[in-house]
Amino acid sequence: MSKLSCFKAYDIRGRLGEELNTDIAYRIGRAYAQYLNAKKVVVGGDIRETSEELKKALAKGMMDAGCDVIDLGMTGTEQVYFAAFHLDVDGGIEVTASHNPIDFNGMKLVRRDAKPISGDTGLKDIKALAESGDFEVVDHKGSVTTLDLMSAYVEHLLGYVNTENFTPLKLVVNAGNGSAGPSIDAIEDEFKRLNVPVEFIKVHHEPDPSFPHGIPNPLLPENRSVTAAAVVENDADMGIAWDGDFDRCFLFDEKGGFIEGYYIVGLLAEAFLLKHKGEKVIHDPRLTWNTIDMVTRSGGEAIQSKTGHAFIKERMRLENAVYGGEMSAHHYFRDFAYCDSGMIPWLLVAELLCVQRKRMSELVGERMTAFPCSGEINYRVSDVPAVLEAVKSHFSDQMPELDLTDGLSLELPEWRMNIRASNTEPLLRLNIETRANKTLVDRLVKEVEGIIDQVS
């Protein structure tokens, strides 16, 4: 078989047809089960039209490798993660293309205890096996069963908060017609049973594979207006929006203002350190000052890791960290097998709103003023190393502190920046932050853009 182009650094993603189809899915399933020597695995799939047929092809490949399959039905990625550490299974696969275009699909793979399988931890081996078709002959084929884990999953989620702390809250929730809706409904039902005074205002709630309101990706500014308008119109306390497989959530304050993921990392660190004194928190190197400040003042220890879920999860395990956060809205939790969740963050922030008796804009407003940032700005450049060298040279006379953990980080008393190549796309990503000086942020962005223009 020809080389498979759908295997990426962390997962599998490809355009439907030649890059990803049922034949390729079968081969991936067969290779995955053989590579892990798996006896039992879980599979789930998002709402996309092709997810069910790809999931069935995957399952057939696994069964032909002698592996039993538990089909969880329509799920978000984190429900497969949950099943992989909650059940006695050898791993799991979620069929999802997350926020990719409608003509794409993909897969996210984990092994037992939801440990990630990425380029350096088995994905290349599975790719090679799927390409070669060198599959072992087995004595017996596996079987497939279905299982609904929603109640156990919701019970686990609510273990992160004390529902007695909740005061009346009104939350706008925008599933973007993706896979998050059923989980929200299940949480709502449990809240009602426990008399938790939270009202949900649902926007684009029903799962719909045609994505009538566009692919759910709240990172795109044009996708935020519906959630923001619903917050204002309903006088809500907070807005929450998810991507397609809801492993990321994005928060809005009571004025409809979108909150950069960077500031949510600090909030969640504070929420955890209120419950777990003196614990460690892992963060990425793109924007750091606010997180370090909040972790330190909350009595915890902030530890920097290279960007990317495989690196964050590995460092969290090494340090036994209670929480890890990336400004890209990926949030990882020790008690969730160090995996990312798009449901745990908003539950914790909602509880924090009630405990601190503050509005969302108050919780983050003073932090945004103290440590204003550019947010992540992306550029298409032909020569990333040349741009990094030019930026380093340009600022060298100011003698900044250099950090090469991930791309290039420059730090001075009044500002710091990180500029790095994307791990997943042909992009250069820039982040700048200052100490209470938004004007300086804007000036530095223009300065760096001038360097990029000169080199490109």
C-alpha cells in the first residue's frame, strides 16, 4: 500500500477519500490492535457523517486481529479517554476531526490508562504496520458490544466540584452542533436531581453532522458572536463554547467578552490550589507571567513544559502535577489520567464564581490588566529558522534572557515573547506579554511583524 498521509505528529487526520476511508480505517484498526497486542479496546466517534462508518471499519480491523471492541456510540474525545482509564481495557480510539473542515475526519489514539499514542510513542509503528499490511493470522476473531458510560462519566466530572458551593448561575452553552450537547443534557439532569441552581441556555445545541452554523471552532473570532450575543441577551453569568469533539472549551464573561485561554489557565490553577494546597501546576512557555504569579500567590509550584499534549502529559506524570494548562484551551487533570477535558474547566470556573462571589469580568479583568498579552498571532513564512534568528538578533542589544524550551523565548523585566513554529501546521506563532502595558504589547507586535516582512 502507498504511504499514508493521514498520520500526523499527534493523531490521524485526513481528507475523506484518498487520505482517509473505510479501507484505511480497517488497516489502522488492525495495526493498532496488533501493535498493542490488545485484547479489549473502546471506540467512540463524533457527530460527523462518516464517523460511524469509519468507526465500524476500525472495529472490524480490531476484531480481525482477535481483539474485542466496546462501542461507546457518539462521544467526545474525552469520553474515550475516560473509558480507557475507567474500564479494564487496553486502549481506545476516538474517530473525530475536531475543528477541521467538513470533508475531513481523523482519529485520536490512546493505550491503557489513556496514555497518549503519538509520533514518538507508537504512532509511527502503527502507521508502518498499516502501510505494510503485514498482519498476523489469529485463531479467533473478536466481538463487538455496545456500552453507555454517560452516567459514570458525569459522576466523575462532578467529583471535581462541590455542588453545594453553587449559587444561582445562568450559563449560555454553545455546542456548535457538535458532540457536546448530550453531555450537557446529562449534567443538567444530574444538577436538577441534586438541586444545583444552574440554568442552561442552549445555543446550536443539537448534534448535526451538516454543521448548519459552520464547523465548531470558537478560536475563530467570527464564530464567537453568537455565544457573546446570547450571554448579553439572557443576562447570563458566563458563556461556554466547545469545538467539535469538546476536548476544548472557551469561556466568555457576563458582558459577552471572549477570554483568552491564557487567563483561564491561571484561574484553573487557583481553583485547584484552593483544594490541593502546595501542588504542582504545569504550563506551556508561550505566555507565562500571569500563570506563574497566580500559582505562586496560591501557594503552588509552577513548572514549564514544552507545548503539546504529549509533552504536557509526560511532564505532569513526572511531577505528579494536579493540573496542566495550555493557552490553546487544552486543560489536563491528574485525576482524569492526565488527559485534557472540555467539561471539567467550566465546572471549576463556575464553582469559583460562586465561591468568590465575583463576576467573570472581575475574576479575569484584573489579571488582563496586570499582564496584557497579544494572544496568539499566526504568520505564514517560508523560512522559520531565519525569522527566529532575525528576531533574536534584533533584540540582542537589549540583552534579554533566552529560553529555547519551545522555539525562541525572550524575556526582559517589562516584557517577554515566545515565537515558535507550529507542531501541527505550517505556521509561525507569536505571543507577547507585558507588565501592565498594553501599548507596549501593540508596539512589540508591530516591531516583530516588521522583522517578519523583511525576512519573508
